[in-house]
Amino acid sequence: MSAWIVARMLGDAFNPDRDAVTMRNIFLLGFILFQLTSTAYTLQTGQMDYMKIVYLDEPGMVFTLMALAFLILFMFFYSKGILAIRLATRQTVPHAASVGGLFAAAIGCVVVGLVFRYVLTQVPILGVLTAQMSVGALSAACGLVMWAWARDARNFMLLVSALAVVLFCCGILLSEAWSRREITTLFLATIWAGYWSRWRYGARAQLVTRGLSIGAVGFMVVLFLSASRTATTERFSLTDYLNKFAAVSPDRLQEAALGIANGQFAGANSLWVIENYPSNFNYTPFHSLIYYATNPIPRVIYPGKPDPLGTRMIKEAGVSKVAGEFSFGPGIIGHITTDFPYVSLPLYAFLLALAFRFMDDRCRWWFNDPFIVVPIGCAATQVLAFSRGELGLFAFQATSSILGAWLAIKIAARWFWYDDSASYQDDPDAAHGDEGGESASDPEGEPRDLGANLAGSGA
């Protein structure tokens, strides 16, 4: 399965008629890392983390069948684009901005992000939402400056200015951080913006090189952040983190790298769930959907709010000596198993395919509008982590990141953008393709067909 997915993704990466950086591919990359290779690692070596599996053979077989069924259904629903195409192509007013306008809008997004992060988080109930919205706003700022620089990559002053914004936002997200996903959100949003702004139209070898270069920087930050984490919930300032990074030992770096490579044992956790549900614990139908809908509600108001599956597993497995905010990544197959798999497997495959097809087609349709494309990219890290779990939490955070980026742009960018409808009306077939296709116009005005019509773009 991993080889088949990788082959498809490489085909997208090196085929100029297909989009390489899409939410579908980001999700599939996470599925490989956190489910397929992670499970294969445990099945091959017998190594596990906290969750101890008594018999590997039967859970391994069930996992393989469930993963295969999920992938087939997911790819089928994505290729059909049921409902997603109509939603993605609904009429809107496209906007664009000058380079100066994009930078001004980015600075405005930083200000909005700071208000979300340090002011509105003090408001009861609302603070749960604005904390994650701040990540979207700050990542949107980085996406906007990348959009501007990618259009004129030889401009040294643009590069320096963009780096200044990115480094400032990195410092804000690292300060008082406990989760690694916040800083990863920033780097993936930057890659997303660079791709849709310019790299999409160039040589695919350069696209891979640029994406891997930015990704490598992000990986190193995440690696050092992982190696410097402790078993407590204590949060550190940026200065504290820099000191901790400098003091990280090679052994800790190796341990952190292994943890990333084996998908944080999300595959083993999925096997544990399969072994124990429903034989030892009852199904909790639609738990992920319910947790997604109730996530921002404080338990003071809703005492019956469900616990995350990853937290529940700590109690069910009798695990001790972990931090108060610690939870396991059950894996998406683990979530499907506890949520009554006979219904949740096809349902979740459909809902995720619908969501990702909508995001991808929305970007394909309004490819020249950074104020539509950039907010969508702010969900990329959460989409990557869906396959690790907590599914309901990450879905809520993805929604919050997009909402935060969209609100920040609406507040900060409205003074700097202009109506860009003419760039789509000049040659609507080149812009959208037949019936909303994947094709697009080169940013410098040269129409370039990127593929088949929208209805067939998932093939």
C-alpha cells in the first residue's frame, strides 16, 4: 500500500499536468507515516511504546484489511468529487494585491494573530478557539510574504523582508509552546503558498528541491523541539527553547528522530485498539465527530463532554507516569475501530475525501487569489496529523486555523487588495479548464493547461 501511494505521489510531483501539493497528498503522506510504516515497524520488530499488544498476528491482519478498505473508499470518493466540486466552484470575487500590499496585509495578520494569542485567549470559552486561530493568522502572514517572494525570487530585499516576518512568527509560535504542530503549521503553510504562487508552473525538479529545502528547515526545528521536550506540561519562552536546543545531546536527537520515523507508534496504538475493542471495551459510535463538535465547550458547561480517545487509552491501558496533557495518537484506524467501524469506516472516508477535494478544487479554481489559497494551506499540518490522531481534535484545529487565517486576512488585507476578476474573465477556459478543471494561467500571463477537467482531477 505504501509503495502504491508513494508511486502516485511521485507521479503527481514530476508530472507537470498534475498538482503535486494538495491536501489529498498531504493526508496520504501522513497515512503512510503514522499508519502504514508505523504499523509495519511494530509488526516487523515487535517494538511498542506504552501500549502492549498481546497477539500481533490477528490485529495486524484486521488492520491491513481496514486500511486497504479505507484507502480504496477514500480514493474513490475523492475521484468522484461528490458535492465538493459544486461547493468549491461557487462564485466569489477574486482578489489580488501588489507586493507591497501583500507585505502590508501580512503585517496586519501578525497584529491580528498577536491579539488572538495574547488578548482574546484571556476570554473564557472564546480563548480556546482564538488560541488556535492565532496559529492560522500568523501562518497566513508567512504564506502571504512567501506568495510575494515566490513571484520574484531573485529580489534579495523581498527575501530578507520575508525571512524577517517568518522568523518573527516562528519566535511567537515557539514561545510558550508545548505542541510541535504550531511551528509545523507555519512551515507547511509557507510551502503551500510558494507552490500555488509560482512553483506550480516551473520545472518539477525545482519544485521538489524548494519544497524539501524549506521542509528540511522545519524538520530540524521540530526535531530539536521534540528532543528538548520533557515529561511535564511546563511551557518555555523562546530564550529557554534556544538554550535547550543548544544543550540537546546526540542521543536525544537520535531518539527524537526515531520517534518521528516510526510515526510515534501510532500504528502500534491502532493495533492495541483493534485488539481491545469491542472485546474489552465498548464501541463509542461517532466519538470523533462528537468530540469535534464539542471541542471548544468547557467541561464546566458540558460535564458530559467526551474524553479524547488518546487520553482514554491511558486509563484503559493502566499507563502511569505521563504528563497531564499527554495523550496517545490512536491512529485513524484506531478511531474508526472505536467509533463502530461498520459505519465509521465508509463515513469517515467520505467526509475526509469531501473535505480535501473541496480544499484542493477551491485552490485550483481560484489559483491566483492568495486570500483564498493561503488560509486553506494553514490547515496542512493538521491534515498531515489526521492519520496519527486525535482525529476530532485535529479536525477542530484545522477548522480553527483556516478560520483564524481567513478572519485575519479579512480584517487586515481589505485595504490592500483589488478585484482580480479580469484575470479569470480574460480566458476562463485557461483559468478554470473545462467545467472547472485543474488548468491554470501562468502568473506572468501565459496560459498553461495543468490537466483534465475538474470532475476528473482526482483520478
